[in-house]
Amino acid sequence: MENKKHYHVVAAVITDGDKYLCMQRCRSTHDYISEHWEFPGGKNEEGESDHHTLVREIREEMDWDVYVGRKICTVVQEYPDFTITLTAYYCKGGDGEFKLLDHLDYKWLTREELDSLNWTEGDRKLLTYL
């Protein structure tokens, strides 16, 4: 039996009024996540809290400060090559504009519009909790 990698990942569900910030992933060798939509965030580094990971990842990927709020949920998603435990938090973006340093595109969408995007499977699971 193959031993797949397992990652602890956090997602920032960033809101502005009734809109949610959705980010489009860059091309990847894994077609099941390549160019799919996600909430911004990333992998926890060893010994790092979820809060610290979100602040670090948003700064690295978007050159933006984020304020981490309450936890929404945790989901587990198994992909062909790895498994993630994904924890999402409501967040507020900082002052100024963010930059697309690690994504192809972004959209601000209402809850009703979110289902129209081609989400990664892990992030799609989060939609039911919003």
C-alpha cells in the first residue's frame, strides 16, 4: 500500500461586505488542482500555529496583511497523490490592495455565486459551512 503525504493546510475565507475573495491557482503538475479555485492560505510549517501560517502565507502569496478571526471548520480531502486536513478561518484583509504573486486570477463573489467556480475538492467542501 502506497504511503501518501499528508499536509495540514489552512485557508483564509476573506470577506468584504457580502463578498468572498476567491483565488485561482496557477498551473500545476496535478491536473485535479491546476488552475482550480481556492481560498488563499497554505501548509502549516512544523510547530507553526494556524494563525501564524495564515499571516505568513497571505504575506508571501499576496503581499497583504490579514486579520484572522474565528474558525469555520476542518475538512479532510484525499487527492490521488496526497491528503490534506484543511482548516478554514474567517479573515479580514488589511489596508491597501493585494498582489497576485502566486495565483492566476481572483474574484470577489457573493455566497450564491461561489458554486459557479471550478473549486479544488477540499475548498469545495468548505462552501457548505459558509
